[in-house]
Amino acid sequence: MPPRYLPPRVKSDTPDPLDFGGAMSRHGVLARLGQQLALSQRHLAAVSVALPGAMKRFVQAGTLDEHGWTLVADNAAIAAKLRHMQPTLLQLLHEDGLLLQGELRIRVRQR
């Protein structure tokens, strides 16, 4: 039997890594951020029923804060169309019990 030059490996005492969802739920700030992200996506789902099929891929959910919710358009033409649709989008949000206070902001994505 040849001599062994390296010591045998010792199992470390470090815990197994957490998945992303588990890490977020254990940290207060990250958990709150995750909840805001999920709520923002819920807002997008509520208004996406009013968007024409081809337009949906050019619109994304933005920030949700105490002042309102931001809808992000890929370009100025999409943003202009969203501004025309704003009363309808607000009505859909109110019907789903979302964005009862605050405003619906429409922004163009900065590249």
C-alpha cells in the first residue's frame, strides 16, 4: 500500500446552503423585498389581460412603493399606448383590490 500524502478529509461543520427562496424568507429585509416583488408581479398579471398579445412582451413590472406602482415599457411607443390605456389599467387594478392608493406610473426602460 503506497503512503498517503494528504490527510483524510474531515467533514466541515458548515450547514448546507439554502435555496434562494429559503434564504429570502429567513432574512427580514429580503423577505419584505420578495413580497414586494411578488405583489408587483401580481399587479402586472392583473393589467396584462388588457394588453394586446404582442404588446405583453414589451411591458414589465416595476417598483411598488407607498406612492404607487411603476409599469416599465421597452420603448416610448409602448409607453404612449400604456398612457392611453391608463384609465382601463387602473380600473383593472382596483377591481382586483390592488393599488387602492397611489398612482400608476409609466416609465420607459433606460438602456
